[in-house]
Amino acid sequence: MFKKFETLNNIYISKNNIINNLNIIKNESKKIVFPVLKSNAYWHWIKEIAKILKWQDLKYIVADSYYEALLIHKVNKTPVLIIWYINHNNFNKMKLKNITLMMYDIFNIQKLWETKRKVKIHLKINTWMNRLWVKLDDLDEVLEVIKKYKNITLEWVYSHFSQADEIDNSFTNNQIEIFSKAIEKIKNTWFDIKYTHIW
């Protein structure tokens, strides 16, 4: 009654090529690199790619959700940065060891503080993409709130390019300008941000 499912194409993942590409990017850029495995490693199978990256020297692997972070940690103990929305009601239910959360507003920062659990956060700056981010005009207020909450460590600050693959770089340049203003504002407060990232 049921026919065997056959695909039109097969995708083969090369462990050696992934590691080689990672090393090329790290060496050429002289930057810290976070492999982004969100959305099931862009449909290249998150656990399999996380296994390949297991022995690499990485500060973070990036994921979309807590569920993805758990999948990664089944095979790889590298810290995971979750970059998408998490319902605040779930903060107390999460295992936060080796997990860092993206924060983008005062409400969720306060809810995280209420858990009384130590947690690292990366603050997401709005550079005109307008999707779950802190606006430049609200940044001072957000920083003051974080300053009060001793269980929360603001580790990094970041943003996201929306049109970096286009020939016209004008929008990307505007994003960089806004992000630079945010970093300058943060440096002029009590925060000592060692790293920033934008992709």
C-alpha cells in the first residue's frame, strides 16, 4: 500500500570540509567564530554537525531555541547561545549550564532576574531590522536595569545584518553605524564589553 520514499537528491556532509572551512574563516578573519546551527543547522541536521564540531575550540554554538540547545548538548558541551524568543514562563524550567540567552527588552530581563539564577546574556541591538531588539533610544534604560540585577551578566552585545548579501551596501553601512553608536554608548557606561558580534 505504501511505496518506499525516495528523494530526488542526496546531500553528503564532509566532516573534513566543515572543519577546514571553519579554520579558514578563523584564520583569515582573526576573529572568534560562532557556528550557527539554528533551524536544524539550516537543514543539515543539528546533532550531526554538532558532533563534527565537538573537538573544535569554540566559545559558542548558536541555536534558535532551548530545544535545539538540548540537542546540541547531547553530543557537544560547547556553550550555546540561544538567539530567539523564549517564553519567560519557561526560564525557571530551563537548565542554564552552558547556555546563554539573548535579551531584547526590560520585561524579559526582569523576569530572568526574578528566577534568582545566575545567567549570562547577550543584548540584541536594533539596527533597523525591528525584530526582538533593543532600540538605541532605549539602551540607557535597559543598561540601568541590568546594572541592578546581580544574577545577570551582560557578556556580549550583538546585532544582525539583514541585507549584507546585496550589492548595494548602503543599508548594511547604516546598520554598522547604529551598532557602533550603541557600542560607544555602552562603553561610556559602567559596562566593560570585551566582545561584540554582528552577522
